[in-house]
Amino acid sequence: MPKGEIDRFVAACAKESRKDIAEATRVGRTAWMLGSPSAAADGMIGLSTSPTQTVFLRKEDLLEVRESDGRYLVRIAADTNLLVREEQVARLDPDGCHCRGDGDSMAKKKGGGDRAPGPIIIECTTVCSVETVCSPYKDGSTGAVIQVCWPQLVCRNPCEGVLT
């Protein structure tokens, strides 16, 4: 191989390496999300990640976008702030309470035995948080397997209703 070709190859490798290193140090870890476009305010993008959930982020936080099987793979910095909106149609059902107990005692206080007459209310609130869930996804366009992540609303009630 002539020396000129070797020099051009080495120079091209140096340019590509500098670009990747600069990008990695500027952005840090990244994550992919998968979804469909959704309406958003100016300067924002909306990504529907499920029929009931939309994730919003600043347009400037997009690092890369690829179309894949009618949806979009969106790459962002792993520490990007997201607004997660969960919408579901629900109906309030007063008969839906699954509380157990009789009229005199809805719950027994731990260690209280029979010394405490009447209802004892134990406050057990449902706590919801957003957790990150990830799964492999095969990009139909490139055939590459990419780990995609999405925020998931998880609600827990430590008492599972009112304890008896």
C-alpha cells in the first residue's frame, strides 16, 4: 500500500476518533427510547411509548433519531430530564373497595390485641414512582439489536388495602 493511502487512512481514523471521544465526554451515557410522535409544546417533543403514556423532552436533548417499523428510536443522554404523562380513562367505583374486617374492627394494631376497642385506622397510602424498564429491540431497518428503555409508572400500597 502506498504511503499516501496509509497517511490518509490514519488521518481519517484520527478525525473519527476525536469526534466520538468529544461526543462521549460531552454527552456521557446515552439511552434509546422507542415510540410514536405525539403533539408537544414549542421546543419540546412528545413520544408515545404506550397507548396510555407519553414522554416529553426538550428538542435540544435529542442526540439521534431513527425510523424503525413505523415507530421512532430516539437516543438521548441518560441523565435527560423527562416529563412522563400517564392518561387512562377510569371510573370511580365505591363498591370496588376490597377492605376486610367487621363493623367493630377494620384493622388490628400490631401488638394491640383486644385492648383497643372500636375501629383502628392504619394509614396505608399508595405510593407511585417512575421506574426505568429496559428490553432488547431488533431494529427492523438495520437488524441491530438495541436496548430500549422507557419510564414506567409503578404504584405500590404496602398494606394491600386495609389489614385485618
